[in-house]
Amino acid sequence: MALLALAALGPPVAAQEEVYMIISTGQGRDSAAVYINGEFEGLTDSTGQLDVDLAPGTYRIRAEKEGFLTGELSYEQPADAVTNFIPVTLDPEPPPAPEAPPPSEGNHVLFAGLLAVCGLLAAALAYAVTRKRKHESTFDRYTVLRTLGRGGMATVFLAKDGDDEVALKVMDSSLLGDKELVRKFLKEGEVLQTIAQMAPAAPVVRALRYGRENDEESGRPFVALEYVPGDTLLTFCRDAGRMPAVQVLGVARQVCEGLAAAHDQGVWHRDVSPDNVLLEEAGASGDAPLAVKLIDFGVAKNEYTQAKTLDGSISGKPPFMSPEQCRGENIDGRSDLYSVGVMMYTMLAGHPPFTDTNPLLVMRLHETAPVPPLPDDVPVAVSDLVMRLLKKDRADRPATAGDVAAELSALARTN
């Protein structure tokens, strides 16, 4: 018996406020399709989970999984919900019973047995195909396979476009009323396609297609990205702890090459951090060189369209934000380079230079506190570059990402 749990996590919420929910099958990589009020919500990911947001109300929750009977129930979410646990039971579907061959003798018995086995195999194959089609879903022209991740404004699915796998980034339907967010979301596809056109060799994930579902004005915005199978640099860093200097130099050089391609188009990333760097190779480990790609230009800002962006907004993650970003000031390419410095510091030391449970304090430390020294075994020239990238005044940092990429290449040859 498989069990799905629907849990709401977080503090009490006001009436009509959505609650963050986690649907969990406990079935590892085996995906279950989840439907809420008859509409496909998504497939559970490789950890057996699917995240959703539900407002107070009554919902019909249905789960389908190959090899199991459909589980369905009605659930009412109260306005003051804090934590809800809703089991949706999936009972194994009994296999079709084979027909007994008619009594016979000799070769007739063998022939009848072979026919029965072939019939059973054909029935099993047809059943598997039917069940697979039943819980598969489509979005626009894509077949959705499973959930890869969820961010603040979108969910990323592994999907197929014909025979090709893509990372399908779909904006949350709850945000469709915010025209500015929709514009920024679709801007990422435009930015990535421009970078790929002008600098095809840049280590930046490619946008294959973007727009609205089924080309309808009311359709959910999406960006279809090339699928990169490796882990994030954040996951690699957590497993590796401190990384050797030569490996850090290689990663940072590629990130700077990607940033240089973006900066050449007047685009600042604004959220350079280890979870926005993907390893191209799945299961990469050890001290070997890493091939990486820069992702998530969702908060990128084009200097030529500032009037159409959220001027003064603070985007990014506090441990990796530049001082000017923390103050909500306009940024430029040197702000991204500060974030590269924080990322290099993190890889070399095993932790960011400024950490605290209070994000506002972390931001204040970026603005005012001296950068703690790196471990003594970090080569002096590498440490010097990191400290220059982490200068509080952007005028004291290296001028361009291309300059930093060249310096990183030179350092790699001597370390």
C-alpha cells in the first residue's frame, strides 16, 4: 500500500491566504500524478514530493500512479490551518488473472501454453501503456514527466518535446494577475535567447522557446530551457565541503564567461549564487574539473529597459548580495562580480563570509563588516583576487567579468 500525505507547513494564516502544502508519496523516484479539483497539478519529484499552494476551501484531491488504483478524497482546508496531514491511499492494482489453458496432451499442451503466455504478456503491456498514458500530462506541446524544482514564482518540470528532454519552467497561476511579474518572467526567455545568439559558446543555459501556453493570451507563461542533468553547485559544495583552489578557479572562470556574455548585452544577473550554477555532468564528485552552466536570469535586469522593471527592488539571496544590492541601489556588472567573490569564498572556505539567521543582519554585514580572511592554505594570489571582488565600493572591484575570467585562467595555469 502506498500512502500520499498532504501537509501544510508554516505559521497560522489569515482567511483566504494560501498555505504551502507538500504532497508526498514516499515512493522515491516513482512519480504519482496529482489532480486537484479535476485539474492536473503536477507529478511528484525524485524525492516523492510535490509542492502546492492552497487557499481555504474544499478540494477534491486525486492521485494516480502506475500499478495502483486511483486514490481520491474530498478535503476541506480551514481558514486558520497551521498543519494538515491528509492521507490519500493508493491500493496496488491486482494483476489480470491468466486464463487456464484447455486440457490437452503433448504438443497441443505446449502450444496452448505458449499462446496463453503471449496473451498474458500482450495484456500486461497494454495495461502498462494505458496506465502510463492515464497519469501522463501535457502542457502546451510538451509531455510533463516529473517535477525538477520549485521557486518563488515558478515550477520547473522535466518534460519532453518530441524526443528531446527539456526543463520546462512554468509560472505559478496565482501570479498571472501581476503583469509586471509576467513581463519579467518572459523576459528571461528573451535574454537567454539573445545571449545564445550573440555568444553561442558561453556557459549559459539556452532558452529553446518561451511564451504563453497554447499561444493564448490567458495561458500560463513558460520558458522551455535546455535540460542540464547535473546537480547544482550548492549541492556539490554541501557534499564536498571545501573545494581545491584549482577546481574553484575553473568554476569561477566559467561563471564569469557566462556573465561577460550577459553583460555585453547590458544584462545583469542579480542572483549569482551556487544554486544558480548547474553542473553539466550528473553525479560529479571529487577534485576533477567541473563543467558548469549559469542559470536563472529570472530577476535579470536590462539597463536599456529600466523604466519597465521594478526599479529599486532588492533581488537575490542575502549571503551573496553586493552592498549596493543590499541598499536597494541600482546595480551594474560589478555587483555580479561581488557575488562571484562570495561564491569563490564559499567554495574555498566551506561557508560564505557573512552568515546569520537574520537576513537583515547579513545584508548589513555586507555593507559594513570587513571580510574575514580565507584559510591559510588558499594560494595568496587567489585570496587577493577574492578580496578585490569583495570590495565594499564597486569602483574598487575589477572592471569587467571578462577581465576576471582572464585573470582566473592565468591563475589556473600557475596553481
